[in-house]
Amino acid sequence: MAELFAPLDSLLITGGDSRLAINPATGLNEYGCQSTPCPETLSFSSSTATSISERAYERAQAAREALMASAIDVGIEAAFDERVEEMRDELRFLLDLKPALADVVFSPSGTDSQLQALFLVRALLGPELVSVVVAADQTGSGTVNTSRGCHFSAATANGGRVQKGEPISGLGTAVSSVALPLFDEAGQARPPAASDAIVFEAVERAVSDRGKVLLQVMDSSKFGWRAPSDQCLEAITARWPEQVQVVVDACQVRLGRARLKRLLDRGHIVIVTGSKFFTGPPFSGALLVPGALAARLDAANSIPPGLLEYSSRSDWPQNWPALRSRFPVRMNFGQWLRWEAAIEEIGAYYRVPDSFRQTALASFGKAVERLVADSPSLELLPWQERPIDAADEEMTQRTIFSFVVRQGKRLLSLEECRALYRALAGNGAKGASAQACLIGQPVALGRDPSPAAALRISASARLVSEAWSPNPDMARRGLQRAIDEAAAALANLESLLASRLEPTGASHGS
């Protein structure tokens, strides 16, 4: 209970891994984010991470006070468990999911959710399986470890010291993984048919080898791509209905609520976060588990000992009493408060009328495409062409704008793009910009030892909800303000290129 009296900005960065740590010299984490509101920062980084907003910070503060009051009546453990259960209902309501369709398992991050998903799939299919990871070059860096049931950091969310890359006790046995990159070695996207064929053949081999497969598919990648196609996924699940369990990496949550329902209806486990598109503070993860699987999962009678360091009883739904009873009672206040903040942002977004959500994302997207096209140094990467799906609602359009940076005839390398990214965020790199700008972290293109890379400007739920007003003129001005801020962020980048960052490293062709 005493921990609850710590400063809120300190609490918000507890109960996670080292990515949450704030550098005391800069006041920022490794993504350039603060643990307090910073409305003066130009923020287009929802494909990576975003600092907490003022309204979300106020929500977290009020939630803490409410929990303290409730704890006086029923005790802190009961009050905490009940509040987390209420949040499951809130999240389902906001995502338009009926309780019977999906159960919610909370976690400190999407990476932790991958470990939970592996545990659940082993409970469904048996302990010996192959993890086939689609778009492995476009998912979180920890996936190379979580897909094999290994530690992805040097510490767990509960503070235990572990060895990164080593198997988690009871979870990392009899599991192998296959990584399927979305882009080829030259950094070019494969044609959809070729990508689908690679996925299908990998699953076929894995089924022949081990018999059981966790197939982690991508919806949406760091560049906003999906893989494999819906048709490919349907063919796989039709051919191996008892041997393949699909886990959808939807951590970006750049998909319509109707599509989310459809994925769950088909029996897929879905990983979401509150800290990407929705702009809750980093980090917060959740598994959406099809309700049809609940009884089988609650009956799981073997909990990997090592998983107990990553998860607590309140993370698991109360309607899974047998399974949750095997986890320790432990209150992760940081994880809970980050989800309180995220739910505030999700609610604000979905309170905006559908028509304005559509208009705002479309208008912002067209403006960013024009801004990049007009730049002498930036080149927009193509977006994935895919069939229009009404279930995607406003997410039928592009919300992540990936671009490479040219100096002369060459593209900037990954290391040079990292320097630009840090300088824009103002976290002590050479040539720090006058106004802090957060954009998406650079992503390597191809597997060259010194690859070129792309940076990203991303639309977000907060961009839409902060622009919205029932007064049409005010709404237009709010949207124009967001576009003007994107223009300022790109102008800052151009300024850094022109006067502060010296060309270094190997050359890259186009």
C-alpha cells in the first residue's frame, strides 16, 4: 500500500522492463518519452511510444485516489483485484466486444503478452510445438526470445534478475521457432503471393516436424503491413484445425473493431496494447482470448514456474478461477495505472463520431504524403496494397508513413537514422532540435551489416480526439493544427540534415 503514495510519474514507470527506465540526465526513456505530460512536444510516434497526455495523467491520478478510498473498506488486495476486473469490462465495452466473445488477460507490455500467449497455446496444443513468426523483421525486438519461451530482458516486470535469451523455466522447453521476414534481404517487400507461399510452406514443414504450431501473424507491422493474407490464413486453419493455433500480433491496434471481432470469432488469440495507436503511456499489453477457449484454458493444470515471475493473479480473468489461483497475489501498480491512462485515451477516441475519425485520418494522411513528397531529402516508402475490407472501418487507410532519408545519392544508414531520431527527441544527441519532436523509431531495411533504414510519422487516436469539436470550424482548426505540427516536425528534421548531422557510414543504393 505504501508504494501507492510514491509520485505518480515514478509509479507509471514501475512494473515493467528496462525500456521504461528514465535517463536522469535527459528526463526521457530510450524512446524519448517522459513519464509526465509534455504538450509542447510534437508527437507523431504512436508506431513506437508516446508520452502520457494531461487528461490520461489526471485519469491515473484519480484512479489512484479511488483505489485508496476503496482499500479502506475492503482491503488493498481485494480493491485492486476488483478494479482490474472492472477494467476488463471497460476495455471490452470500448472495443465493442461482448464478454462471451473475449476474455482479457493484462500484462506489462505486448512483449510480456507474447509469453502469456505461448503458455496458453501450449495448454491448448501440448508442450512440444513450433512458433512460426510472420513478419519477424517488423515485430518487437523481444519476439526472437519470447517465441522460444526465453527471457527477453535482464529483468522481469516483477523485478527478478534473469539472463536475457535463456529459457524460462517450464516455458522454454520443447519449443523451437521459425522467423519469416516480411522484407527480402535487399529490404524490398515480397509480392503477396510469394509471402503467402512462404508462410504456408513453413507451417506445413512445422506440422510435419513437430505436429503442433503457434502461428503468430502480423496485423499491422511497424510499417502498417499485414501478413499473411486473410485467404492464406483461412487455408491454413482449414487444413490443420487441430494442429495450428493462430496468435495475431495486433499490438499497433490499427484495425477496425469489426475486424477484431471477426478474428476472435475465428478462434484466434489477439495481442493488443494501449500504448501504440491509442497513445497510452509505454507500456501496456493485453491478450484478447476467444471466450470459446476459456473452459479449456482454465483447466490448465501446469503453470511454468518461470512464468510466475512475469504474471500475477489479477492479470487473469476472474472467470478463470482455477488457473488464476495458481498465480501469486501481487499488485503491479505501474501496469494498472498505465492501462487506466490508456483506457482514457481509447474512450476519448471512440467518443469521436465515426465520420470525423474517418475524415481526420484521411486528411492528415494526405497532408503527410504531400509534405514528404515536397521534401528534397525524404522519400515515402510504398504502403501495402490490400483489398478494401469494410470491417476495418476508418483503418482502411494508411496511418503509418514510413520514409527514407537521402543525402546526395545515398540513403542514411540505421545508425545515422538513430542519431536523427535522438536529436529530434532532444535527448542529448549531437544537434538536438530546438523543439522536441517524437517520430517512429528507425526500422532497418534488409539484412545488410550496415543497412539503410526508414523513419516514421504516424497518426494516432490522440491526434483525432484532440482535434475533434462539435463545432465544425473548431474541428477543422484542430485538424489543421495537427497537420501544421507534422510539417514543423519534418522541417526540424530537414534542418538537422542541412546543418548538424554530418554524413557518415557506408553508402546505400536506392
